[in-house]
Amino acid sequence: MTNSDAEIRHIYEYWHESVVNGDLDGLMALYAADAVLETPLIIATLPNRTEGILKGQADIRAFFEAGFRKLRGSAARWYRTGLFF
């Protein structure tokens, strides 16, 4: 299966839009049940974690929920410029 540049860009933009708007359900719609997410932000966001890898929607959802709580009402912003693919 191949994806066109337009399809890839749509996912890229939808992910960013969902994060900026705090749309957790929209964001999670992009992750498969057996998805794997790797980022050093996991350890900073979920202090009980010892590695920056999450497996499965439930763990990934908990990460984004915690991230949205921490960012709400703070000066922190989700910021991205340019294309990264």
C-alpha cells in the first residue's frame, strides 16, 4: 500500500490540529490499537515511566491526556513550522 503526498500531509496536519485543539479523541483516531509511540517527552510527562516508549492506545492516550492537562492554562505551546516528512 502506498500513500500519496496529499494523504500523508492530511494525517500530518490532522495530528497537529488535534493536538493544538486538545482533541484527544481525534488524536487517538490516528493511532492503531497496537501502535507504538517513542518520545523522550513520555518520561517528562509520565514520571512513573522509566523509558520513552509506549505500546497500545491506552498508554498513548494516558500520555496525551497528561500532556493536555500540563499544557492547559500555561504558557507552553505546541509549535511546529515547516514540513517534517
